[in-house]
Amino acid sequence: MKPATVAQLKKELIFRSSDELEELCLRLAKFKKENKELLTYLLFQSHNEQEYIESVKQVIDDGFSTINTNSYYYMKKTVRKVLRMVKKYIRYSKEKETEVELLLYFCEQLKSLKPSIKRNKTLTNLYERQLTLAKKRISELHEDLQHDFTLEIEKLNL
């Protein structure tokens, strides 16, 4: 079965009643955890972006607290897992400011890991890529925010 395009879905949803849309949303939420998380964000957290950012930062802290620092192999696996979660939460928000703040917080936590990521090329490259992405997103923000975030990036440079 080939799925319909977003444009086709949008046209079809116009003809549905609000009760049918509610039923479709609930049915969609039953199938995937990500769908449920996105609906939770849209219904309960999107009106207070700062609170959402703080809750994601707590998830990042929890992820970094579980890192097995005995081996760089295990560190890399857990860091990638945390980064996947961060990217998922960034996709829910769609706001550039939220994306930059979460990426910088992730980089800050990664840089403060012990043993240092400087001794591992893969972790250093991952850190550099996320900083580069944050810099790219900063250039799209308002000038005042650009200045504030640029100061944070200067603190994070290795």
C-alpha cells in the first residue's frame, strides 16, 4: 500500500467533521509512541516553550547520567542515543531558538564529560558537527539572540 502525500491528506481532512478528526487523532496516537509524544507537545506544552526546553534539558541530563564511562565505545553509543532524543524533541518544536538552546546544552554536557571527549576522534567530530549546526541556526535568529548565543558558543569552543 502506497501512502498518500501530505497535500492529499490535507485535502481529505478538510472534508472531515471535528468528531471524525478527533477519532483519527486518537487512533493515530495508539500506534506509535512518537505520535503520542507529538500530540502531548502540541496539546500541553507548545504554549509554554521555556517549560518544554527545561523538561528536555532534564531528559538530556538523565541521558548523560547513565553514560558508562569505562569505555569510549559505550560512551559513543549513549551519546548518540541522547542526541537522537534531542533531535526528536527539536522536530516537535520547530522553533529555531529552541533548537539552538537544546543543541548548545547538549554540547555543554558533552564537553563536560569525564573522561574528556578530546581523546576520542568520533566524539570530538560529533561535538563539532552539533556546534556547526547550532551556529548555522543562530544566523537565522534575531540579532539580540544571535549575540547571546554567540557568546555561549565562544565558551564552548574546544
